[in-house]
Amino acid sequence: MNQQLDPSYHDWVAEQHSAGSPVTAAATVVILRDHAGALEVLMLRRGAEAAFAGGLWVFPGGKIDAEDHGEGVVDLLSAARTAAVRESHEEASQTIDVDSLVWFAHWVPPKGAKYRFATFFFACRALHEDVEIDPFEISDHAWLRPAEALARHRAKEIQLAPPTFVTLTYLDRAASVADALDAYRTRAPRFYETHVARTETSMTFLWHPDAGYETNDLDIDGPRHRVVTGEQGWHLDDTGLPW
């Protein structure tokens, strides 16, 4: 798939700024390996004192810096790829082949969030399994099967943000790295701009094309694309959507 950023994306960024809810461009890389007959993903625990996502288990990543654009005119998607390679090396000493990165998603927190990182999500196969974390940003790391990470989250042993939870849920449906990357390559990247609906007992994260996305009406008939939270854990309802 020839992955390119739609020119209208820059108009969307400008609209966010003009509406008083600016975004900061960022990149994340989901590094995968096949181990003992199953897919595993590299996860990092951010230091508890971190200003953003402190204590959460995440994938390597960070904001796109000026140097990621290089010399001359470099499009934002290329800069995001460079940032993903750089961040994976800085945070986990991982060497990434930039040409192997598959762009599969773009995530934005709700309007009004303290930090609004407009984050490009990439996936790739690990070139090596040795991990050395940056102790100033990262406090722990692990290669985890998606099902294991989700089970630990359900047991409240680890904390995840919605983008991480959704990504792990999809990866849990893949039998191997090849399966996951093939699935990502065969569909266009998904854009997730989060809306939040709250009730007395739960909080629901909504994304287009959920029928309740614009109104926060959780009972309206129609397609579902949401994560429902609660005491029994989180649940992704993506009825009718492909992998």
C-alpha cells in the first residue's frame, strides 16, 4: 500500500488550533516479534513522575522534533517515521528499519485534554530482541502477548491508555507478526479522534463511525466503535468494522 498523508490533514490541524484546542504531532511504534509460537509486542512502563502518561504501559514513542524533518521540505508522515525510529532507539535501544514501518492509525485525545498529541501509530517486526531502556523516561519493559497485557490490565495490575488498549485488542486477533502486518497493510490507516461519554457507573470512549459519536447517546441504534469501561474491565465494541 502506498501510504500518504491526505493534504486536508493540515487543514484539520489548523482548525484545532483556531478552535483553541491545539495538537502536537507525535509518533509511536508498535514493535512485534514471534516468540514460542505466538505474537508478542514490546511494551514500556513510563516513569511514574512523567508529566504525560506517568506510570502507564505504552509503546515506544514521543513528539516529532524539528530535527526529524531533516533538511529541505520533508512531509509530516516522513518526519513521523523518523521520529518513531529515533524514539524507539532512545527509549529502548531498538534499531528500526524505517522502510518497514506500516502506518496503521492516528490518535487524538478529546478536546480539552491537557495534552493533545496527534500521534501517528506505526507497526513493524523487531530486528533484534535486546532491550535497554532509558532510565530517565522508562521504569520497566516487557515483551508481552497481547492477551497477557489485556488480562493484566483487566486485573488492574497495569494501566493502559485507550489507544494502547485498542491496539492490543486488535493484535490479540493476529496469530503472528505476518498476520498483523498484513492486516494493517490491507486497510487504510484509521483516524481516532476521541469523544467521551460518562454515566454514573462507567466511561465510554467513542470514535467515528459509532452511531453515538456526535451526540454521546450510547443507546442509539447503529454501528459501534467504542470502548466501554467499568469494574469488570474494558471492552472494545467494534461491531461491523473489519480487523
